[in-house]
Amino acid sequence: MKTRSLLPLLYAGVFGILFILSLLAGYTLAEEQPVAIMATTTAASRTAPEAQQASAAYTIGRRVWNANACGSCHNKNMKDDMTGPALRGVTERWADYPEQDLYDWIRNSQALVAAQHPRALVVWKENDKRVMSNYPNLTDEELEGLLAFIEE
């Protein structure tokens, strides 16, 4: 008699676990799909070696974005502000300065502000003097990938 009353609970528990697993699997597949689509559409306009290099940079950038929780301050759509500013077009906005300056900004924004770097001061003031987290351990390759990810 007790077994019969527990059977519906057991079924409900198993169903619940399977439902959660299917949601997780669907979310994971949804996260991966845009990468494949973006890589193929971008690759169509490049030669094979350039496409492979761009795809590798994008993959590295996505990994860096996720590992450093960039999306906790910057909007994942790259077009809208959040706590941090929208990032789409960031390389163009820093184009008047050496690429290394943008890398230095990402690694330690306040060092550039303290050095009175013109672009750093503008960004800092435009964003209500909010201090960006420092990422001193990111390599040039990782930063190149991160910027590729942002601009894609």
C-alpha cells in the first residue's frame, strides 16, 4: 500500500530531473549555435587561412569574455550600455591611438587615467568615472581575441 502512494512521487521526481536536464541541454546548444553561424558567415568573405585565424580569435575571445565575466558589466549584445558601456565599435573609437593603448586600458584602466591619456580620460568621464576591473594577466593574443569577439 505504501509503495503505491510513493510511486507517483517517484515518477514526478524522475520527470523533474529529466525536464531540468533537457532544459540545460537546450540552453547549451542555443549558446553554441550562434558561434557556428557567425564563424561561417564571417568566413565566407575571407580566404581560408584568414577565416580559420578569425574563427580561432573569436573562440579565444569568447572564452576570455566568459572566464572574466565581462557580461556582468557589459551588455552581451555589445550595443547597449549596462554598468559598463556598450562595446561594439570599441576598436574604432580607439583607432587614433596605438592598439597597445587599448590593451593597456583593458589591463589597467586607471593607470591610463592617472597618466592623463586623452582617450582614457574621455571614456572614464563618459562613464561617470566608474572604475573598470583590471585584467593584468591577459596576453596580447587573448586581448586580440576578446576584441574580435566583441566586434563580431
